[in-house]
Amino acid sequence: MASYEDFLKVEIRAGRVVRAETFPEARKPALKLWIDFGPLGVRTSSAQITRRYRPEALVGRQVLAVTNFSPRRVAGFESQVLVLGAVPEGLEEGDVVLAALDAEVPPGTRIL
């Protein structure tokens, strides 16, 4: 079991997508995202969310992401944050529903 202290080590923050592109170089279908986290600046993410989301529809949208994992290189692109979503059972592999807030918050707001 994880403790509450373990949970607090993971920084989940709200951000706003400011740019999104297809990512044809990725091994699995993905999008490149640039996300504004306010005081933390703009961070990048490779997100496997192509079944439900198109790049142009994501710009301006708030998303939730883990902001304190080590960056990973994905097909030459630095993915600095992990965008969060739900993967419902019984749907196609890679079908992700983005986690969302029910009201707008400032970019960079920590989720607890």
C-alpha cells in the first residue's frame, strides 16, 4: 500500500495546451503537446491519445499531468510531463479519456 506521504511525492498539476502536433516518428500513435504550467513554464509531452483527440481540438484545453517525473526521450522528442487519463476496460488498446477538472484553475495549480 502507498501512504499519503508517497502520494504527495507525485506532483500533479493543471496546465493548458498551447500547441499540439501529430507525432509520426513515435513507435505507437501519439501527439506532441506543449503545455503551459504557469510559474513552471511550458513543458512538453508525448501523449498516446490519438483515438479520441485531434491536435487542433486540444489547443486551449486544460489537462492534468505529473510534472516531477524524469524526462523521457521518445523518438528524439523530450517528454517532460505525463498527461493523465483513464483507460476504460473493453475499449481498443490506446484509447485514453483525458482527466479533466470541472472548473478552470490557473495553470500550474497543484492537484491534491
